[in-house]
Amino acid sequence: MKFHWFAGMPWPDLPEDFRAHNRSVWVDADSRLFDPESGHRLYHEYLDQLEFAEAVGFDGLVVNEHHSHVFGLMPSPQLMAAALARRTSRAALILLGMSIALYRPATRAAEEVAMLDVLSGGRIVAGFPLGTPMDTNFAYGVNPVGMREVYREHLDLAVRAWTDRDVFSWNGESAKLRYVNIWPRPVQQPHPPIWIPADGISSETWDYCAERGYAYVCLASRGIAPAQAAMDGFRSRVEAAGREWNPYQSAVSQTIVVAETDDEAQQRYQEHVDYTARHTLDDFPGWSEAPGWRTERGIREQAERRLADQQPCQTRTPSRTPSRMPTWEQRIASGSLAAGSAETVTEQLEHLLTTVRAGHLVGVFQVGSMPHDLTLRSTRLFATRVIPRLRHLWGDYADYWSPRPFGSSGDATRPERHSASSRL
């Protein structure tokens, strides 16, 4: 079993009346609320947390990409990965991910991933989400119609740029390049592992990952039941393709809080978990569904699921009864939060991981307004008391979706790296 530490990098200092003056934490939130001096401190704290996670034994450090987002202060995961490449030495650096449909040409993404792979000594995982409508269509102005076709073409171009040693031309619908010949080339051959994250149930994503052999990343923020449905769907596609299921071809994310006791976890951390929910509950729905972003197939599947579950249409109206913020107990019961003592969290996560049969756990340990010291405390307790109890899971399977750095089986020995002072 592999364990990864996810950095969302939220803004923790929203005023209590934020939602009275802002309809959303996306796209048009008042940017005057961002303070660069506090931001400077925060970025360094967030990087310190990632470096600490490697030091206490996590297998991977996860960065991601969002735009115009109060709870995602990371428009460039590549910048954070570059900083981590110099300050860490062992953990995988997981870009989860790069919105490759926004890159024109997509060879820029291929070059940057290759550069990071060389800089880190072969520790990169290249994650490529389609991208949310908030990030891509509204904040960056990309036409949602046909965006999936652009996304897949750009990813195909990046893969060929990594693997084709000869100069070639690309004459696609989105990208037209006379010469493709990237320098540098990635350490990992034929290319770094590719992970595809998805928030929701999408058979299109399942088919795509199953056909290409990419890892599928399921976000369990809505609870264990939707996560299980998503993972069961993906596993059925892999097996239908004639391949044996391997848990390491999938990852699941989970918000995690560990304390000495169950009561202490709630007392110390609930206000910080509630901070996110309080400011995002009943967020403006217009950002989440750009016209044309969802395909006809996706619309049909969504309608069929709602009919099967007998759910009413989720269209929001001014007279709609406001949603209620879930309680701490409700979050734990649904599986959207793993929290408590090390023993309790181990039990919760073993149930999640064996239910969805995922070989990678992406843990969200810093949530909302959670301060630096509490984040490190929970991270350390998880690393020292939970990871050893779960590490044995899936020990009979080979992991083909993790990086292969210098010094690993089948690769060259890492060259000695000299400090600047040693050359004086």
C-alpha cells in the first residue's frame, strides 16, 4: 500500500461574513481578501508541510492546479514540484494534476514534466485531469464544447513527445506543429506514470484509463458509497478489457485527521473542517456546469443515476431550502472523513481501501483554516501509527504506476550530486 500527502493550499483567513458578500469561492470571489504578506508565509508553511511528510515516511507528495479559487492557491503545480525537487530526495512528486487542455501547445506541458523528472531524478507522476468548468471554462475562457477532444489530443501529443526520439510533425485538430523534438527527455522510460483524477462517476474516464493503462484517481469527498460505485465501474472496464485487476492502477483520496483520542480529534480539528464547509455550502451552481462541458453520454448517465436513485433535479432556485452543514458524526458515517485516534482511523481506512480496492491513498491532512502545528501533529501520528498498520495491504501485487527513479530496479544508479560549496 502506498500513502501520499496532498496539498490543496487553501486560503485560511476568510471573514465570517464572506458568503454574505460573495456567491462563490470560485471565479469571482473578492481578490482584495488575499493578503500577499500572509500568502508569503502560507506558501512556505505549505511547502514545509510537504517536506515534513516525506521526512516522516510518506511515499508521495501531491500538488494540483486551480485558478481563481479561494481554496486552491496553486495555479502552477510545476512551480511547487520544482521547489520540492530540490528540497526532497525520496518521495514521488505527484502532479495531480496539470490541466493539459489549457496548454497551447501541449508540448510545453511535456517539456516541463520531462524537466521536473530530470531535476528530481525520476520521481514524477504526471497527472492530467480534464479540469473543472470553473478553472478551464470560466477562469481561463476555454470553449467547453469539444474540450474533451482537445484534452485527449493534447495528452496523446505529450506522450508521443516523450516517447518518439525522432523529430516529428503533429497535425491535429487543436495542435499543429511542424517540428516536435523536446529537450530534455524524461528519466523514466518510456514516460512517467500517468494518473487521471476524476471527481464523480464517469464511464468515459473509466474507459479512457482502462484502454490506455493509466491509473484512475477517485476523489472520496462525497463518501464511501460514491467512491465504491466509481471504483467498481473502473474495475469492470479493466476486466472487460481482458486484464487482471491490480489495485495499484487506482488511487482514492480522503480527508484524514488523527489525534490521540477520538474526542481530541473532534475538539481540535472540527472548526477547521467546518471552515471549508461553511464557506462552500450552496456555492453558486452556475460555475459547475458550463454549457457543453458535459458530453451527451455524460448527461444521459447522470440522468439515469438520478432516476435510479429517485433523486429530484438539483437545479437551484432562490426559494430552495438552504443545505445543512453535515455534522462531524455524519461525515465519519458517510466516509467523507476519516478521523479519530490512530486505531479508529486505521479501522476506517482499512474499510475504505478494501471496499474500493485501491493501492494508493491520497490523504488530505491540511483542511481549511487548520494551523501549521495541528497539521504536522496529525501528519506525524498518521505516519507513525497508521501507515505501519496498513502497509501490508496489496502486498501480493506489483506496483507499475509509481515512479522509477535513479537507483530503483532496472534503472541507472543515481549520479552523485555535489553541492556548490564542494566545487569551490
